[in-house]
Amino acid sequence: MLGKLFNKKTSLKVLKGIKKSNKKKESKNIFDSKNLKRIFEEQKKSFIKLINNKEDADTDLAILIEDMIKDKYKLSGGFGDLIANEEKYEEFVRSLGYEYYATYNELSQYYQDTSFQLDEKKLEFCTSMYIITLEDKKTKNKVLGIRDVVNLDFDVLSKFYFTKIVVLGEGVLSSVFGEDREIIFGSNADTDNDEEINKYFDKMMGQAILLGASDIHIQKTNRYASLWFRIDGIKVEMGTMPIAIAKTLKRRLVTMADQEDSDYESINGVINYEYGKKSIKFRLGLINSKLNFSLVMRMIGGKGVVSHKLEGLNYPKESVDILKNLTRYANGMILITGQVGSGKTHLMYALLKQLAQQQQYVVTIEDPVEYVDEAFFQIDLSEFASASEEFKYGYPEAVVDILRQDSNIILIGETREPQTASQLVNAANLGQLVFSTMHTNSAPATVSRMTSSLGINEGDIVDNLRGIVSQRLVRKLCGYCKTEDGEGGYKKVGCDECNNSGFKDRVPIAEVVRFKIGHDGDFENPAEYMTVEKACMAQYHAGLITKEDAMAIIRGEEVWYD
């Protein structure tokens, strides 16, 4: 028997499933409209009793549902028999008109005694959850609660469609820091309360991970501290927090990065955060002053497994063809440029993965390693730093060591000073195919920086520069709600999938140039050239970006979003 619908331990009781079936909704609802209405009424009564702190909620609804299930599916054991049969379970969920479902086997992987709340009005995982049917007051969508949620596994949890049920902004922050956003520390506002801080820290980190934030920002001013995430390139304000909490979180993060806190020094480091069964890496950047600080944590390698195929990265076909041609060179320099967070490393790894599959020996030198991949030999420069001493082993030293090895291809994580640039050229001159990144805004600006700021002479550029990719990421039109604009492309609309923004995820706009051997930095007559204009129009006609965004980028303007 299903048992009581609620008990006094349950809070909010809605869980959307994780799979979207490809089957058509052919089965009829086993509840007619009259019964369904009665179920919703009974559900409402149960909620009211729960809110009034009655110890026992009404069991009539649970009994009614289970009786219907037994009759429909000819079961003797009730709901337990149903959820043990994946095929029948999906049929049951489908019959109720639900679009998403989770199988019993997947739900059985959850950690016991786990309650993880994203927004107190929307979602909470409890150990005492029962099958219910109700209608969401805001969206009018039917949702399905699941019985006996145990052994919560974050690998499974991460697959859920949280964007459909999480509301960004004040509601999220109140669930992270409590309704009044205050923690009482007694007379000493900076007292470390490990239990409380652990709770707030884990909820902040979990919220950022589940929302797909690329960066977490904590900024303290004279009067308060603010929290905001960067999601799909957009700044999302999460509200403020007490200064005492901000200071304590800062000290904790600095310690996790194996650094020593200071009110005057800037700090850089790497944090490994255990999230369920996963270890997620963040790059920590902290700027300190006597009164204020700005702390940024960037998730690195956060998208999981890097695509093995360039075709999976949303580049236009012409760009993919040029990129593949760049990997066919035996030696020389290939530079990937763009702003912070523009997907440079992701692209480089996709290129290197293709080369590694051709039995090439690939070595990466990074600070830190963003994607751990056994196909490469990887050197993590962050491992050579400590809180008490500066780097004694950096990019230049690592390149010198690698050149004594039997490598074919080298990735230098970043070229920002003349010493690294010198070793970049040296490696190319010695027959290596060398990839590196720079922070420039265009391919021509990259050549200019190489000569003017990094001290590379024009002869080395002519002999060794094989190609440049200069890219940025632009918000991608939501595939669930976009509609044709009547001009050969699509425009935004907005739906639950994209939080009514009209956009979901991002796509690259890449200027890709492949030079002829012995060129003179010639952008007028290169071997192949995908200009920014061509890239923008290709992405527009592919239905990935709006015409307005394409034209703004072509004009050199910043793309802003409401």
C-alpha cells in the first residue's frame, strides 16, 4: 500500500523527472476529468493540513491513486510493483500526460537522508516523498512527485531539468541564505560557525553548479557583500549577504586553494570542490584591499567531457573545414584568441583530441589543467606554486623541458609575456606544432601584439604562424521556442526551458584564418579565411543566433540582453 501521502517531515513535494520520451502521447488518461478534479481537490486539502502542522495528512488521495493503478495495470502489489517495471512505469506517467519521468532504478541511486533545496517554493528532495498529482499554480503544468526518494546521487541529480523549475533572483538567494539572510554569530561577527557556514557554502556552490554558472562572484563593499553568478555569459544578481558570511567564505576559499589570506595582496589558486561523487575544479581569483575585496571562482572543465568532434561544437561547416586543415600541419604556431571565458581551451582540446587519435604525442602545459584527459601528457603548473613562494617553474621552463622529450604537439595554456612567446617560437622552429592562447579581440590584432608587445620578429611570424582563431561566445536561441523571423532565420520567443529569456546555452562566433606558408601576415590573400561577417551570417541562417545579434557583432558593438 502506498501509505500516507505526507508526513510532518515533508516540505515541498514536487519532482520533475529526467527523461523526455520520444513516444507519442497515445494512451488515454486513466483518470477522467471528474476524478482528476477530485484528486486535485483532495491534494489541496492535504496541503492545507500539512501547512496547519497537522501530524497526519489525509490518506484518501493515496488510496484512490493506488486503487486506480491496481485496476488499470492488473497489479496485486500496488505502486511498488508498478515502479519496479520501467516499461509500465513510463506508460503510467505518459497516461497522466506528463512529459518527463524518472525510472525507479535511477531514483534508487539517491543518498539517504538528503534534503537539497533550490527554491523553497519550487523544489526539495526528501526521503519521504510519495506519488502525487497536482497542478502548478503558475504554469498550470502537471507535475509528478515520486515516492521513497533515497540514495541521492548527484550524477543523476545533474540530469534533471532544473531550468524548468528554478526561478533566478531573490527567491533563490532567500533559499541559500535564509529569509532574513542573516546568521547570528553572537557578539563576534566573524566567529566561525562551521556547521552554519558549511550549509551556506554548500548551497551556494550547489546552486551555481546546477544552474550552469561559469563564474561565482562575491564582492564586498563598505556596507554589504553581493553575490552573483555568470550564466550563459550574463550577469545574474543573486542578492546580498552579511559581511560576516562573506569574510568567512573568503577565508575558507583561500584556505582551500592552499593560499594565505591577506588584506592587501591579490591571490590566485585552484580549488577542488567535492560535489556528490564528483570533484569539480575552480580557478580562484581574489583582489584584496584594506576595506573591500572581489572574489571570483571560475569553473574549469565544467562542461564535462570535451567533444571529440569539431562538428559537435556548433561551428559553421566552413569553419570546421578550416580548423581541420590547421591540424594537418606538421609544425608551426596555431593561436586561439578571445576574451576570458570565450571557449578557447574547449576548442584547443577538441583540436588536440583529433590529433591524439592520429597517434601523435600531445603534451599540454596549463595553469591549471582544465580538462583531465588520458590521451595527453599534462603538466599542471599550479602544482608548483605554494602560499609561501612564487612560481619557480612556469611556462618557459616547462617548454624547455618538453623540448627534450619526444613530443610532436605542445599546448601552451597562455602566452602573455615575452619569455613564454620566445619559447613558443623556439618550439615551432624546432619542428613542433604548438597551440597557445592569447587575449586579443581579432586575428589582425593578434599579429600586431606578437610583434609590438611580445617581441616576436616578423621573420619568425612568416616562418611559423600557421593560423589564428579569434572567437567569442554569443547566446544561442532556445531550440524549444524560437520561431521563424521571415527573413531566413529565427527570432527569440521565451518558454519554461529558457526561463522565458528566448536563449539557452551559447555558440561561438569565430574568425578563422589559415595562412599560406611563407606569408607576411597577409589577411588580404590567406589560404582560407572565415571572417567575422561570414561567421555571423552562417550562425544566423543556421537558426542559432538572432539577426540583431549578428548585425551588432558585425558592426563591432557589444551584444546586450534584457
